[in-house]
Amino acid sequence: SKAPTAASGETGNTGADVATVRTEGIEFPFPGYLQNIVRQVALNFRPRNPGALKAEVFFFIRRDGSMTGFRFITSSGNFAFDLEAQGAVEAARFGPLPDGFTDDILPVTFSFDPARLR
């Protein structure tokens, strides 16, 4: 059987990776790009004491792949964890949006859950 992949389909899905990524309300049929979002953030996410902490953030990816508009939807309640989550998104290199996607920005909701780290 096929292993689950992070962010499959148009709106994202629960994956086997560090996080779930969603693009609610936007038709975005590029699962490879969504998987890359998870991969890029996971490469930079190194919480020191994650415990059972979780956070959910929102940001936009611009056409050129840069990030803007970062904000917390749900804070973990732990300043160091939240700072690490924000830093992971800010350090990620998403790459340009796919040519087939005609909008200039992609709204992204990203859920951090270190329990999913392997």
C-alpha cells in the first residue's frame, strides 16, 4: 500500500510529515508544490523541547516564492516554540509558484506538530 503523503490534493491533507498544509478556498492542484512547502519548513524546524506543543500559522507565498503576511492562527503558548515555527517559515525557500497557477499569491495555513517528526 502507498504511504500517505503530506498535502495531497487541492486543499491539502493530513500527511506523514511534520505538518499539515492547507490552501482553503483556493483551487491548487499541485500536490508536489504543497509537499515542497512541508519539506522546506521541516528542514528548518528544530524545536529544542517540543513536548506536546502545537501551533498553526498563516502566510502568503508570492508568485516569486517569497513569503509575506505571516501570523499565528493558534500559538503554542511557548515563546521559544513559536519563535522556532516562525523562523522555519521565514527561512524556507519555496520556489516560484507553478506556472499553471494564475493567482499572484497562495494563502497557506500550516500546522506544526512535532509528534509527526520521524
